[in-house]
Amino acid sequence: MYLSRKWSPDGLTRLGKGVPYRWVYNKYYVDELYQAVFVEGLLKLARFSALFDLRVIDGLVDGSARVTTLISRANRVFDDWVVDGAVNGVAG
């Protein structure tokens, strides 16, 4: 397909350093837009996800471990004093 001389690369260069030339020279700023939206956006999402995992998810896991430990200690005390105490009391 034939391009007119006005829209050929040489023709755009002759237009000078105006906005159309700058846009074409910088490839319509696609790389800058891609960097800002996808690369930086995904990096921010990854940082947020890591922080959420560190603070919320790990906090829930650690908290459930503490609750389980406390329940098992209470169960041990109940078993030692109430259940074994009742059995030993009946045996005595």
C-alpha cells in the first residue's frame, strides 16, 4: 500500500519536533503506559498481597495455634483433676 509522503517516516520527521512526531518517535507511549499500568500495578498488588499474608493470614494461623494450645492445656488440667480425680476417688 502506498503511503503519502506526508505520513511516511521522512514526512513525519519533516513536520518537526511537534506532538505527532513525539508520539510516533516514542511509539505512542505504549511502553510507558505498559510500565505504569501492568508492571507497577502488579508490583503494588504483590506487595499488598505479601503484607496481607504476613499480617492477616499468618496472624490467623498463629492465633489458631495459640487457641489450640490453650484448649489442650485446659483439657489436660480437666482430665488430671476431674476425670482422674473421680476415678481415683471411687477407687479409694
